[in-house]
Amino acid sequence: MASRRDFLKLAGAFVAGLAVGGAAGYYSAPGAAQPKPTPTPAAKRIKAGWIYVGPIGDYGWTHAHDIGRKESEKAFPWLETVYVENIDEAKCEGAIEEFIDKGCTVIFTTSFDHMKPTYRAAEKHPDILFFHCSGYMRRPNMATYFADFYQIYYLNGLMAGALTKSNILGYVAAHLIPEVIRHINAFAIGALEVNPNVKVYVIRIGRWYWPEMAREAARTLVEMGADVLAFTEDSPATIEFAQSYYKEKGRKIPVFSHYSPMYEFGPDVVVSGQVVRWGTIYKDILAKVYAGMYTNTNLENVDYWCLLNSGAVDVGGKTYEDKLWINPAYEEVFSRITVTEKYTGARMSLLDLIKLRYSQMSDPNPTFDPFTGPLRGRWWLSIPGTCLGREYKPGEEVSVPPGVRLGHDDLWNMGWFLENVVVQKK
């Protein structure tokens, strides 16, 4: 079987495009099945459209998706791509119709808010193939895909918990939906593993892309005592704040890059972060569409849930090719911090613990997962939800027994925060 590196060398070739699916180690949510090839002849050319929720220049979510689009177009000579920026839920169906009028037969919608408009369009146009990012609604001609960061946030949390002197970590959150709640909790779990006294203060700003408010939220968190920052907002504003704070006051506020490589915006303060390689997913999908493996009749159970072992996400912040990248200045610090591995009791450097957990979660069959009990918290969302098959109402205590690992549905629908997470009121 070709390796992912082999695929990248041969990206323009159709056969290599098929090989990446197995090589990258994709896996779907429980119950999902990969469709079998059909005898339908492959199309000569494919025109695919991408609908973005924000601007490409956000250096975050949309920027990363567009890098994946460009990689796909470069990889496949039979592929033509188009895109549109700044499309919210209200504009989504109109954008889809315009793409169909332009001859697109494959359409990617890249925001959770696009889910229902995409589903309606898929019902209206059963001959078009739709792929929606971050949602859960599927039908014969509509699949879902996502590259999740919770394992990466856990590793970032290990670093943050060791760096803080105040025992307060700050988190700037665009929205508090299950995806972001999952990431904040993973960050908190990592921090707790090396620092039992740490708390994570969260400020929600209410938009995915709002640089001015993200910068103000970061400032507020620092004023509240936070001395390490992380964020989910589609700009480098939080990093720019930390870098300027260091230049003005001579005090470093370590920060973690989000989604795209953002090291250049804060070379003195960026510790590490999360990077996504959407091209890994897009090329796999498009190769299978071209081969006739994905059609307008067999996408209902196609759900990409890509984690660290897929090659689609990694620890980094300097380039999209990062693999366990840590700013050398901080890597040296981590090599001198001694911690105890919680399962074996072995003493090791924090850097070695980070490498161990990275290796465990990169395995095709991961031997470690951050969301393994004991875990305690309270249901935070204003609507009831479930965890491990039990329904919880707002404010109810949630408990995950020792040794029990949360499953896909528990993670995907997470509506509770750990005890050491403090959400600030507006």
C-alpha cells in the first residue's frame, strides 16, 4: 500500500489519489461504511465548488480550507475548482444554486451553519454530490467530514499547564458549541495532568471571525490573571495581542496557534498549536468521486472523522507540514520539566511525556485518549443532552467512571464542562 508520502509525490496520478484513503488512516464514525465502487464510468472532468463562511485572509478556518482546495486542484489535472467567501446560513442556498448553474457537480460547504441549507439543496438536486463539514445530516447524495483537534488541544494543554505560574489559563472562544466545548475540555484535561491546581477561564465572543473582540477578550483574560492563552477564533488577533504585550511590557504570555500556521504573528510567544491539512481529506474524497466510488446514491453513511492518526491534523504552528512542532525556545523548557506519567508512575521530562502521548494517539489503534475517566463536570448547554447513554439537564453533574472512554457520540454532542473550566458571564 502506498504511503501518504508516496501519494504526495504522485498526487497528479489517479491511482495515487485512490491509495491515500487507506494510507492516511481515515476512519468514520461508528456505523459508517465506505461505499463500494460502482460500474459507472468515471467522469472526464469534475468541477467542484467550495462555500466558505469567512474570508480566505482570516489565517484560520477558511484560510486552511482554501489551502486544501488549492492542493486538490494542483493534484488532479481533471479537477476544476471555484469558491465563494463570506457566506452565512442565509446566503448558503443561493451560493449553491449559483455553483450548480456554473456546472459544479460536487459542492463542499464548510461551516456548521451551512448544514440545513446544504441538506435542502441536496434534496432539491439529487444528482449533485454534497459534502458538508462539521455537521451530522446526511442523505444518499450528501456526506459529512471533519478533522478534529481534541487530541491536539490535550497536548497543548500539557504544555500550558506546565507553563502557567498563576494557575490560570485563558481561552478566547468564538462560540460555545459542542466542538469548541470538546476542545476546551481536552485543553483542560491536558493541563490538569501536569498541574492539579490549574483553571481555564473562558470568554465567548459570539462570532467565528472577530479580531477586534478576540484581542479585547485576550486582554481581559490577562487582566483576570491568565498567563497562557489559547483560542478558537479565525484570526491571529490573540497571538498579535500576546506579541505586542511582550514588546510593550517585556512579559511573555505564551499562546497556542489555531488552525493555520500563525508563528509569524508571534515568534516570541507562540508555543505550538494545531494545524489542519484539509487537502488530505479533499483529495481522498475527490479521488473516490472520480473513480465512481462516491456517487449520488451511496453517501448516506460516509462520515469522515479524522484525528491525529489520519494525517489530517497535527501539533504545530509554523507550517502546514508540521509534525509535533514546538517552538525550540519552549521545547528546551519542556525538556527540563520533570513530570510523572499517571498510569505507570514513571518519571520523565514533560517533553518525553508529550512525545509519548503523541505516539499513543497517532497509532492506527490509539492506546490513549484524553476523554478517559475519571472525569467530572456539569452540563453547561441550556438544552438537555446525553453522555454515556444518560440524559443530563442544565447544571446537573456529569461523571465519567475511571477507565471508561467516551465514544464518538459523547464527544460529538458534548455539552458539559470539566470542573476546572470557568465560563465568564457576559
